[in-house]
Amino acid sequence: MLSALGYGSVIAALLGAALMAGFGYRAGLSRNGNEFSATIARRAAYFCFFAMCAGMVTMEIALLTRDFSVDYVSRVGSIETPNYYTAISLWSSLDGSILFWGWILAGYAALFAFTRRREISAHVSAGANVESPRGGLVPGLKTTPLVIAVIGTTGLFFFGMLAGPANPFGLVSPAPLNGPGPNPLLQNHPLMGLHPPMLYFGFVGMVVPFAFAIAGLLQGNVEARWLRDSRRWMVGAWAFLTMGIIGGGWWSYEVLGWGGAWAWDPVENASFLPWLTATAFLHSAMVQERRGMLKTWNLSLMIGTYLLTLFGTFLTRSGVIDSVHAFTEGVIGPLFLGFIAFITLGSLALIGWRSNRLHAPGQIESAVSRESAFILNNLLFVGFTFTVLLGTMFPLVIEALQNEKISVGAPYFDMVASPIGLALLFLMGVGPALPWRHASMDQIKRSFKWPVLMGVAAAAAVMAFGMRQFLPILTVSFAAFAMTTIVEEFAKGIDARRRIADRSFFGALSDLFVRNGQRYGGYVVHVGVIVVALAISVSWTWKSEREATLRVGERVAVEDYEVEFVEVWGRQEAQRFVIGATFNTYRDGRFLGEEQPRLNIYNNSEAPIATPAVRSSLTSDLYLTLITFDSENQEHATVRAIVNPGIIWLWIGGMIMGLGALVAIWPRGKSRLRAASEEMISDVATPQPKPAFEPILEPAFVTDEADVT
């Protein structure tokens, strides 16, 4: 029953995607538009989402009721697995993860259709023959159905896989009495309920900016309005991806027992690559909106970001890599590779076809300007992307050509990441302080006087505290430089609001976020990046580690901590047997409490999985991993004790980045949601001349002069 219902939901979603694509292309590509087709495409997006919701609910019911007649449940479910891990095992294996991906894809399609529903109404009320002053249909009236159509086209691929080779609703007969349960690593910590969904929402969310890019190329409209609209979606997906990457680092730190958060694992790299190109786009898009430059570049970044999300999915599901993140090999890999090739060739063909409309009239007037800083920023991001991609793919290429296994380890990635990351950190302080077009020497002196002084002072301070490594000192200096620039930008904005509106300090600060959240949300993101950079630098520089075999009552000292061995114990849990050790922990002679690192032995795994004990504070973490124990008389145990200074700020910095992105995309009242039709109708009138003055407040994510006060 559940198998038939779930599979029927997938088929319904496949039909909905076909309607989205067919009617969306018809409405978007017809000469005068077609409001009937646009309406059908929009409603098909809703239908598709509801169908996928039915499929998701069906699968969760099958998992939680342990219906082993459903193929996916028989492969990842078990009677012993707790309900929480049973529910999240939806994304613990191949077919379920594709189902989850498809549900999120349908959700984005429905959300986009809902937020743009008034454009369809504007189309109907204005008539199909509304012309823009530059000729052709008003852009927004045809862009929306085209975006829906492109999302529907991607849906055809994913829902087609669910209906065919990745069908999770296959019927097993006779049904087994029990199953193996999820991968032990994926049921070893509650963070598995957070990390993968955030990554999925980020990965899949990139389809909307990609669809905007393809729609713009099909329509021949690559101007600022659709770029502004698509960037809001990019920021949302970028925020989810950021939270997914930070959450993945946290999961690795809390589960794998090695004391680090990032190992340059191929699948970690695959999630990092689209983050780099998406970040590059969020900066370069400002140059196009402000100066009319980089049209082809921005289109390429939008398309490339989505391709990199597909590439990351291919790596995870093709079986070509060996990783704790990878699923088993199957026919999914070649299908993904074919879809990537189709998207790549189709996008290149469209860019070539529209090349005559991609000419950018603007040009760089001075090497010392905001656009120059953004362009250099983009080159660094793309260079970073290339070096990470090269290090990730090189072993695979060598293995394919020479049948020889090699590895590219952390030293390579650290070597290339450090200088590029430092340069980006420096530019984070340079860009906001420079004006557009060109900067005079007086402007440069005024803008960089205090940032430079604070950078030098910070470097001197950490050297006085004992930091001697060159790169960490430079990181602290550049972080202080960039932070001072951000503080000055906030100070200027607050001062302007207090003078204009006679507001208090906190009232003026609130006004900055309410009236110009795109810019100041961007600055909050930059603050988060600075915090992350400092956390990495400090924890890497002052990390201490010691491994010792202790008898009962003995202690080992690491920095200002002491760890005393108390006992070894064991207990049987539903899905695993747990062997743990109890340690008393002290700091500067003061008792902190007990910590219990464990070795978990799962029913479907012979090798034990270490679960560290972590005692966190704002200054440092004490990280304990149980290595071995005396199985006979339980009088001694071997423990690895690590002190990670400031690593908690890595997670805090990630949260600050997510908060800043949320501020940047938060709707500014109902007017932004209902103004789309009015804005498009107003496009028919003569465009307003550009103001002759430079606005005081420059948005960092959306240079929308209507937000400038």
C-alpha cells in the first residue's frame, strides 16, 4: 500500500514538472506571452510540491512504522534504531536522499511561483501586448514562466530518476523481519538532523538563480532587474549552504574523534566549491547593477554555481571517491554526469547565441575603485575554486588514466588556501571603503587611516602574547583592518540617520537594518567571516595535543587542563553497545566536571566508532577521545586530550554569517512583495533619470536606490 502510494506521488510530481516545463516555455517564449499557459505553469508548481509532500510523508510513515516491504526501508531501517535516527535516515542513503532533493526542488518551485503570482495577475490585467520602452514585452511578465519552466526541466531529471533507477518505493516480497539500520556514522550524533538538510537546501536552492540566468538568455534580457531578483534567491541558498558547511564541520568535530573540523575531504570540497562561486557572484553582481559591467561573467557564475552543486552530488553518488560522505556506486553516477554535460553544453550554446546582447558598456576608470576591488575579489574566488577543484579531481584523473591511486592531502590545500584567504580578508576591508569609479589620494588617506592603525596594533598585540607564526599574525592584522572598516561604515550610517531623522543611537542603528538591510546585512556577514578566520587562525596556532595511558587515579596535563582517569564502563543500548571511560577534568586546579568519551559498537558494524567528549568554553575546548582500554581488569585506558583555543568561535562566526544573510534578504514590508506588477507596469513609462548625487548608503547585496535614505 505505502509503496504504491509513494510511487504514485513520484509519478504525479513527474507529470507536474512536465506541465511546468511545457506551459512555462510556451508562456515565456511566445511573442506576446500567454497568460493561460503562465497560470498553468504556476499551478503545476504547486501541484508538483504537494505530490512530493505526499511522497515524503509516505516514506516517513514507512520508516517510522518499520514497513520492510518498502525497498528503501529494508535497506536503511531497523527495529532497534531510535525513532529520531529512523526519521532522518531518509537522507542517509542514495534513493532517500534523491527523494529529499526532489521534495526541496519542488518546494523552491512552489515558493518562487507563489512569490511571483502577482506578475501573472499583472499580465492578465495589463494585457498580453504591454510593451516596454526599449521594445518587446515588459521583462518580468515573461521571465517568471521561463524560470518556472527551467526549474521544471531540472525536475524532470530528478523525478525521472525517482521513477526509475533511484526508486525508493520498490516493493520487497517477502518482506524481511528486520533491516541493517543506517550507516553507523550517520546515527552517532544528533547533528545529522541538521547538517545534511542545510546542505540540501543550499545545493537545491541554487536552481533558482540558475533558472533566472537561463531564462534571461532565452528571453534576451540580461539587465539589472532580473539580476537583482535572482540575487535575493542566491543569498538565501548561500545562507543555507554556509550553515550546512559550518554544521558539517561541527559534526566532524563532534563525531569523528580527530579534533578538527575540516579535513579537505573530497565531498567537503564539493560543498565548498559552489559556495566560492556563489560568493563571487554576490560581489560581482553589484558591479553589473552599478556600472553595467560583467554581464557574461555573472551569467557564467550563476550557471557554474549550479553545475558545481550537481558535480558535488555526482561525487557523492557515483562511487568514484572513498569518503565517509559517499554513497554506494550505482547507475546514478553516469546519469548525473550526462545531466551535467547537457546543462554545460546547453548553457554555452545560449551564451554564444546571445553574445551580441552581452556587451557591457561600462569600463574600469581607475585601478583604485570599488569595482576594481570587486573584480580582484572575484578573480581570487575563482582562482580558489580552481585550485580546490584541481586538488579534488587530480587523484581521480590519475586513477582513471593510469590505474594508480594517489592522494592530494591537506598540505596542498592549506598551502593554496592560506594566501588566497588572506588576500580575500584584506579586500573585505578595502572594498567597502573605496568609492565607485575612482578614489583620490585624500579619500584613500581618510578611508584607511584608522583601519591601517588598528591592523598594525592588533599584530603588535598578538606578538606580545606570544604568537610568532607569520600567517596567523597577518590574519589577525587583516581581520582588525577589515573590522575597523565595517565599524566605520556603521558609524557613518548611524551618524547620517541621526542627522537626517533626529534618531537616538539605537534607533538609528535599527533604521540601518530596516531601511537598508541588504547593505548592513552584508556587513554582518563580513563580521561572521572575520570571526571564522580568527577562530581558525587561533585554534590552528595554539592547539595542543597529548596522548597518554593512565591507571585509575592518574592524571595527564595539557596546557592549563588536567584529566584524571576514573573508570571504564559499558552498557547495552537499543542499536549499539557502548564502552566508555569516565574522566574528571580540572582547569587551573579547579574541578570542572566529569567527561565520558565513548566507543560505540553498532549491530551492523564490527569496528567501533569513537565519540569524543567535548567541554567547550568561550576561550578553549577540552577534547577527549578514548583510544584503547584494558578489557580484562579495566584498570587503565589510553586517552587523547586536545586543547583547541577559541574553536567555539568557528561555530559562532558561522551563525553570524547566517544571521547577516537573513537580514539581507528579509522582506522590507509588504510593498516589496506586491510591487512587482506595479514596477513592471511602470517600466512602460519613460525611465527616470539617474540622480546626479551619490547615495550616502550603498547596499552591499542590492544597490536599490529606493532603499537609500
